[in-house]
Amino acid sequence: MPEARVMLYVALALANAAAVIAWIRVGRRHRTGPAAAPSDLAIGFVTGFLDVLGVGSYAQITALFKLRRRPADELIPGTLNVGCTVPAFIESLLFITAVRVDPVLLACMVASAAGGAWLGAGIVSRMPRRGIQLLMGIALVAAAGFFALTNLGFLPSPGTAMSLAGWRFGVAVTANFALGALMCAGIGNYAPSMALLALLGMTPFAAYPIMIASDGVLIPVASMRFVRSGRFAHGPALGLTAGGIAGTLLAFPLVRAIAAHLALLRWLVSAVVLYAAVSMLRSAFAGSVQTGTAPS
């Protein structure tokens, strides 16, 4: 096994172990936000299932949390990052093992995504409620747009390359840093990452493990910063974890059978995500009005 791939497995294991240990320690001291509910398990299961199929999970989790009005808006970024840590780790192991891709490119893109996540989580975990609402509202609009563009066939056609070199290598690694930071705001990296790698000439078979492996490291990195700040809801995160593990394991054997029938599902997801985006932005502007009219 190439040295770069071994280093990636080690990084995945260490990052996820550190995130889970940090969460356990915080969970023993106090629990932030509402307790777990059956709906948390259901959300985790459905979104974990969809994530394996390439539809993503972050925008959907954010939308469903917003639709049911729990947890609080400012806790959503931390909750979805903490709750998706273990399912993303399992998913990354499954796909990295199943698909071979240039290990050097894979390792560099994962490292850049982790750096972006560390920076992004530090910013988001300190943002005020209205700032998070605005950021997530814009992120949800972008996610809905990517779903629509995918269905309409406007995203670039994939290439055939299994690796990148020269300036393409640099662009891919740099862009993955930005995508890692944006993940902390609730916008998934699947659609933008697939579009980027397609523009650079890569085949989806190579792009997919890059996206999955990036999640496997950047999510626990972001999770540790959210756990440290306390800006997450313990119960819903636990529900996302349990449901997400089940959904991931169930969906993996069905990827090839279901992948050809995802267009209608993407349109449905786009509508739900766009509705949640409007709701999030309305909450942000409503809060702004209330703040502006409040007595000093």
C-alpha cells in the first residue's frame, strides 16, 4: 500500500478518535440543547442514506432541523458536524477501499480540506445568531442551486483522468480548502467538488473518494472546535450519529442500483432546501428588525 494512503488511513483514524473522545468528555460534564428524539434518528438515517448515494446530507439536515424548529439556529452548524463525524468516517473507509485514486492527490486534498474546516469552524463557532442564520441561508440557496444545475445538466461533463498534475493539482487542493471551510456553514461539498474536479478533467470514479475522504477528516476537525465552544446540541447530534451509521451501512450495497433514479429525489430535496433557506433568511432579517427596534 502506498505510503500516502497509509498516512491517510492514520489521519482518518486519529482525527475521528480525537473528535469522539472530545465529545464524550464534554457529554459527561454537560449536555447542550434538547435531548435526542426519534426524529433525530430518522433524520440521521435518511440523510446518511442519501449521502452515500451522492445527494449529500448537510443541506438536508439543516433544512429538516429548520423545518421542525429544533435545535436553535445557532446550534445547527455544530450539531450537524458533530453528529456526522462517525457516519462520515465509516463512509470514507468504505469508498477509499473500494475505489483507487492517486494517493498523493487524495492525501493533499484531504489535508487542505481539514485546514479549511479548522479555520471555518473557528469562525462559525464564534458568530452571533443572526450571522449564522444569514450564512446558512445563503449556503442553503447555493446548495439548492447546485441540485437544480445537476438535474438540468448545466454542470460540466466529467473527464476521464484518475489524477491531476501541475496547475490543476494546485487549483484542486486550494479549492478544497475553501470547500472545507464552507462545510462548517452547512453547505455540503459534493456538488461543488464534483463540478470542480469535472472542470479539471477528472472522472467521477476518482472524484467520489476524494470528496468522501475529505469529509472523513474535515468533519471531525470541525467537530472538535464546535465541541470545545459548546455550540452544538448533544441529543440531536447523538441521534444523527446513530441514524447516520445505519443509513450509511444500508445504502452502500445499493449505490449502483439506486444511482440511476436520483433526479426526482434531487428536485424534491432542492424544494425542501430552498424552503428552509427562505425560512432561515426570514429569521435573520426578523431578528435584525427586532434588534433595531429594541430599546437601548
